[in-house]
Amino acid sequence: MNATFALIGNPNTGKTSLFNALTGSYQYVGNWSGVTVEKKVGTLHHNMGTLVDLPGIYTMNPISADEAVVSNYLLEEPTTPVLNIIDTSQLKRNLHVTIQLLERNRNVLLCLNMIDVANERGIYVDNNRLSSLLNIDVTPIIARKEQGIDNIFHGLNQLHKSTTPLVLYYGSIVEKGITSIEKKLSDLNGDINTRWLAIQYLQGNRQIENKLSSSNCEIAKIRDDTEKQLQFKEGNITLAYHIMNVRETFIQSIVDQVITIKKEPKVFMSEKIDQIVTNKFLGIPIFLFLMYMIFMVTFNWIGFPLSDLLDVFLTDMVAVWFENVLAILQVNPFIESVILEGIIGGVGGVLVFTPQIFILFFCLSLLEDSGYMARITVVMDRFMQAMGLNGKAFIPLIIGFGCNVPGIMAARSIEQERDRLITMVMLPFMSCSARLPVYALFISVFFKENQALIALSLYVLGIVIALLLAKILTSTTFKKEKSLFIMELPPYRMPQWRTLWRATWEKGKGFIRKAGTFIFGGSVIIWLLTYMGPGGIDVPMDESYLAQIGAYIAPFLAPLGFGTWQAASSLLTGFLAKEVVVSTMSIIYAAPEVQMQGLLAEYFSPLTAYGFMTFILLYVPCLATVAVMKQETHSIKWTMFAILYGLVMAYIVTFLIIQCGRILGIA
């Protein structure tokens, strides 16, 4: 079967969880709105066809870039059957999207998700009555637990493309406007519901306006005349408000017939917890404490012991085994050096920090799946507003802790264009997981007693610098534009171990994949640059091409305390990927982690080590981040600004740290 179905619903209704259950694939699941920022495609079980997971929307009229994806899809695929998922405990609000889908076409299967949450709150929905009133199939499910999934497959089989759309009566004035616009659209593709297009146009849907641009002048006049007549008759109200009000009245009549409340209203556990974690005085300290505990687990308690074991395995077993095998095979010395020093030395130097990466991802996934991360946006809103943004901009920044690339893409969920642009420019200052191996290496050498505290300080420093940039931009370039904050807080949920493991693995395997491909190739190239020089091949390290390249840059880094060619070369290769900094050092010092720690102590002091980590945190984004920033901002100017601003800020902040440290007598 080659049928295609679209999965549509409000943010945070469990769309992505349902998508995973129906397709067997895994997409990122977060207990907050804005997780899906572009359409994702998967193959349904039982060879039933293709399922397209679209971003969450509150209405067909898009106010953000990701919501526009839905309107565009429905325009391009006018007959595609829709799987509409709603939060049962928020039935009234969720039905606004359902009604607009039914006005387009009735080939909709309605899934009442989170019925367990609704029942706990004393909310019971008569799904049979709801099905009768809407004249569509209604299926109760619990997507997170994959309950009711078989009924969905049965319902999808019953969907037909020729069903009659829902027709609401919007009053004589608006109906006359709808009819007039429909006549102007008579030459459109017969599959497109012209009444739905007319209603969406009257409501101010920009995507529909773009679609109808060829006849915009005529139908724009119809809309203006209709609004004037409506205001003359009913007072100073807009067409959009009138249309929404008609739908609201219709939805309320349905809700009154299908919902039964069997418990007295009370304060639920989510509200009780929120009184503490979103408190304006306690919210930030609680967040910082949780991050501190995460770093304690990542570095002190579990991460480093596992890294030490992995380092022993790679150096004492894997490297020795390869060395013995190569000796038996009498491999050419050049090939032997490539494998042992270039590949195993470079890639192994990064892989040794895999435990920290996975632990950090697991802890962040735990906070996300529980619903706590959504609260951080509310807690941070007060500070973000002071910087000219709003709390919702903090969501991409948090995602950026894992990787800056999906963080930049997640900025699509921000409604205003200026907030979206500023957030994307801020994101490279979020300390992504690629920087973690660098921190882990230096912290293990110079800050053994305060590992978690030093790591936390770097993450906080990145946030502070990002907020400073936001304040500069909102006070200058975007001074006249204001910010809007719309955020839904999901209920707290008990994280599921399978979901946590899948989320951790999906994020962590990207690190391993990068080590096996990008870092693998980079390590070989870096090794070749250390192996060859103007004097030929197999030259001393200090006479290699890499040393000469680093020597040109080193003088500029001297005021920062690490003006050596080794440090300069490592920073240069870090533009490709921040993990390559560790690979470069592993190759330059030609030593496993334990021995390299001793060598680093000869070139760095605790003060300059902290300065070096600060520079790594702030300087130019990696190549992948630059590429996606250019793609998302559609601007070379803003992409170059992000690179240059980061480089300048890295130099200034690091210089201040080093100079202040020396004044205070810190070594």
C-alpha cells in the first residue's frame, strides 16, 4: 500500500511518540512544545504506507516558521488523509485544529491521546458521542505506552479521500464573502477545497495569501469589504476574531455533550511542583543545582572512572594488539605509524570520553522527558525579557547543549523573526557535547578537586555571553521590535527507561559516528601534517608543516597564555569539529590520555588551562554549525557576524580572565 498519511496536532500532544509507535523508527521526543521543527517521514507498520510527522500547531494560521510547514503541506497535498492527535485533558483547545482540518476535508482519524492523564484529573470523554457529532472515527490511545495503536491501523484503513468537509455557518456577511472568493478561485486545482481556502484567507493565513497571490488584489478587496460590513453590523471586531468565535461556539457545544467531570477541581501534583521549581526566587538556584549534580555525575562520580577504564582498554589492549598484529604482518613503517599514531592515537583520544558524553545526554534526556526543561523557559523568561527576548528562545539554547546544529534548527519554533535570528546567532556560545572532551581532558589534569564546578562555570559563562549578545542586538539593531512569549507547560511525567535509553543512544551515536568518519579522516590528515615538513617526510614534530602553520598563529595567542604552536594548531583544527582539538593534541603529544595529562602540565597552568577552555567555548563555531546557520538565516552577513563576534569575544574574555588571574596571583 502506497498511501500517505499526515500526523497533525497541537504541540506537546504526543505526536512524536505516536509517530515512533506507528513506524518503529525513532525521532527525538521531548516533553515540551517545539520538538518537531520540520516534517519527518516514516514507513507505517504492516506496509500500510507512509506517515508524515508535521510540526505542532495551535491554528492553521502560522505564526512561526515551523508552523508554516503544516499550511504548505496541506496546500501541496490537498487530499492526504490526516491522523489528528489531541490531548484529551485539553479537548476544547485542541479541537480548534481539528475543526479547521474537517473544514478542509473529513478524511481525518481523531486520536484521543493521554486518556490516562485526563482520567486522573476526573475528565472523561465519550468518544462514541464525539465520533457521532464530528462524523469521523475517534480512537482513544496512550501513545507513550503504545496502547490503542492497533485501533489506529484499523481506523486508517477506513479513511477515504472523497468524504464531505465540515461546513460551519459564519453568518450572512462572511458567507457572502466566502462565496465571492470561491468564484474567483474556480480555476484552481479541483482537489483543493476552495471554501477552506476562502475561510483561511479571510482569517489572514499568510501562506494562503501567498498561494492566492495571482488574484490577490481582487480577493483582498472582497476581504476588506467583508470586514467593513461586519464591523458596521457587529461593532469593532475583525474577521479573524469573528471566525474564531464561531468555531469556539461550535466547539463548546461539542465539549458540553461529550465531557463528564467526575472529580472536584483540585491542585494537581504538577501545579504543586511548579510552585517550587518556577518560583521567581528559587527557580534559578534549583536549575543551577540540578546542572551541578549532572556535572558531578558526568565528571566525578561515574564519568571519569569509566573513561579511565576505557583509556586502559584502548591503550593497553587495543593499541598493543594492533601493534603486535602489524609487527607479525611486517607492515611498512609508514602504514604502521598512520594506524598507531594517526588513527588509534587521534580517534582513540576522543573515544575515551564517550562515557561522559552518554552520561550527559542521559541526564539531559531525563530532565526533558520529565517535563522539567519546559519549566526552565518560564524561569528564564524574566532574564530573557531583560535581554529583549523571551523564555521560549531558551529552548533552542538548551538543545544546543547537545549539539548546536539541531539547536539552530529548533529556533524555527520561535514566532517572531527577530527573536529567531538573534537566538540562532547566540547558539554557538552554548557549550555543545563536542566541547566536552576538551573540558574533560583539561579538568582531569588541573581541576581534580572541583571538576563539576569548573564545568558548570563554563556552561554558565556561555549562557551569560549569549545573553549579552542578545542585549546588544535588541538594544541596537532590533530596538523597535518587541518580543512575544507563548509557552504551554506540559504535565510532569514519569520518564520511561526505554525512551531515555533510545534518546541517549540517538544523541550519543552521533558522537561515535563522527569519531568513525569525520574525526577519523581529520586525524589522518593532521598526522600527515605532523609527519611531513619542508625538509621531507618523517621529520621531527617541531619541523613539520603543522608546527609551521601553528607558529604563524601562536604570537596572536601569546597574550592569552598559550602562545605555542601546539595550542594554535589544535584551535585551528577545532574549526572542523571541536572534538578534533583532542585528536590533534593526542597526535602532537603522541601519548595516551594518562601520559598526555603529564605533558599538558608542562605547557599549561591551571589559569591558562581555564583560559584555553574558555577560548574553545567561545571562538568560531564548527563547520557544520556555520553551514546550518547560513541555511537557516539565509544570510551570509549574519553568519559571518556570528563567526567574527565569537572570535573577538573569545579573545577579549580569555584575555580578561588571564590578566585578572595574574593580578590576583593565580598561577
